[in-house]
Amino acid sequence: MDTLSKNASLPLYLQVKNNLEAEIRDGKYGTDERLPSERELCERFGVSRMTARQAIKELERDGLVFSRVGKGTFVSEPKIDQQLRNLTGFSYDISTRGARPSSKVLSAKIVQADQHIATILKLVQGADVVELSRLRLSNELPLCIEVAHIPHYLCPNILINDFSNASLYQVFERDYGHHLGRAEQTMEASLANTRELDLLQMIAPASVLRIERLTYNQQDILLEYVTSAYRGDLYKFHLTLQ
């Protein structure tokens, strides 16, 4: 058993957290390696289950570990740092970091634009819109839920593509001649809802970064409206201002 200082000014959960953090940084636990369970931490440090749980929560808050429902707590890769200078897609961003991107199509269909989507895409209400919803993964770890709405008249028959493998931006350029021009993006942090917790394999309460993105082609025609929810514990965005 590792002995903690019961009389120290530092709370026990932070002492446990600091011990585990030092072991992670020293390489005792490698990326994607499972940490000891709460029960094992209780036995090792002689603390309560609540203390062990709080120590793990602090490591999660710092982005050092992540939880998988029913599987335990694992050491995180360094947070994915997306540079907000270039107009690129998820697959490109993940690949350039040496990881393996993949996608799971949650739904792919033609819908009629409601008032909200029609206003954003500058269409008449009821116009045909491609709705593509995907779960985006890096090395099989879910990172993001992404829902794209695309005016159907700009890319007829686009859903013949298998978007579990195909890049949407590559299809835009290859099949329809839509070369990307610019994008407008907003983001905010919030708590994940029940569906997001399930798909992103997070344990409540957990935070997500909500992104809204409008992408235009080089003729300044609006190609897509995308809403995304990124795991807050595994992703960060880097903005360069000039």
C-alpha cells in the first residue's frame, strides 16, 4: 500500500491524482492503457471509493485520461490540437497526426428543409436537403458526432457514395467541381446529452464542444451546414489571429 499524508494540507484525492499523474508522465501507464479500477486504487492508497473517484475525475478534467462505459479508465493521447487556419476535414486532420480516421454512418437520407435549415441554407422551406450524420473516430475511439445538411441541387445522387469510407470534401471536388473556398465556424461548450454520452462512450457528466460550420465553395456558394459535438476531454482548437 502506498502511504498518503493524512495531515497534509493537500486533500487525499489530489494526492492520489498527483501520484497517478506522475506515473502517467513517467511512462508507467502508456497511451490507451487502462488505469487501476477504483477498487484497486482504494486498496493501494487506503482511501474511500469517493476519494478514488474524485482523483480520476481530476485526471479526466486535465485531459490525461478518458473513460469508456463498462470498460474502465484509460490514458489519453495528447489532445488533438486542430489548427483553425486551414479549411480541412476530419479525416485529413486525424491522418496528419499519424492516427487512423474512420467513420460510422448513423443516417444518410434526403429530407425536406424545415424553417431553420431552409433559413440557414437560403432555400425555400420544403426543399430537398441531404442529411448525413456520422460518428467520427480516431484509432477506433469515438471523437465526434457530425451532422451535415447539404442543398441537394448542388450534389444530386451524392448518397450513392459510402461515407463510412469516402471523404465528403473529396466527393464535392471530384464529382461536382465544388472546390472549397472558405468557412465560418462558431463553437461553445456544454454538457453532453444522453445520445452523445452513448455514442461518444462518455460517463455523465461530460462536456462536449459544439461546433457550427458553414462551408462555401470558391464561387461563394454555401455548400453545407454542419453541426458537430466533439469530446471535450480529447479535443482542443487552436486559433491563430493576425
